Amino acid sequence: MSILTFYPPQEAIENARAALALRRSLPKSRRGGLEPEEAARQGIRSGVTMALALAESEGAPLASPRDYLRTLRRFRGMANRAMAQGKSPSESKAIQVFHLWGGEAMIEAVEKFIKENEDA
């Protein structure tokens, strides 16, 4: 499979920027998303690294858009459960992480990207 470059929509960029700003305002114990160093030790992507790339409006190389979408959907499910419990982003790491990754706008954009590039 070839690696395609995905350019995030403005709303996803704004979600990431807002999540980064919120994260900076919170004590470490209430921050969602792994620091890049911790994520690297675990062999996974860092939500903070993803958010920083989104905030800079950088294109993201997607070698596996379906895996990326699966991760976004998992974060959405966790965020939805937290919101159903009445939690705000400052009270829920799950909501913060979902927004670090671009939120609902990113899910819609990646789904569209996959559909447009199915044969690529």
C-alpha cells in the first residue's frame, strides 16, 4: 500500500489547538494524551504529537488510514461515555484525547479520504 498525504480540515485543526491549550492549563495529573517520550516507550503514537502536527496544519502521512480511523473511533467511544456521565473536557482525559486527535471533524475527513483513495 502506498503512503498518501492527508490534509486535515480546519475544524480538526481547531479542535487540536483547543485541546493543546486546555492540556497546558491543567495539572499533569489531569492531562489527557501521552507525552511523546512515553508513547515512544510504549511503541504507540502520541496524541500530543498528533495534536501538534494538526495544530501546525501539517499534512499527515497515512500508511494505514483504516487503522487511524479505528483509533479515532475508539477515542470517540471513550469520549462519548465520559460526556454521557456529564464530564467536561477539563474533567475527562478521554474527551481531551479525542480532541487532540481532531475530534469528530477528523473522523469525517478520514472516512472521506478512505472512500476517495480506496484504489490508491
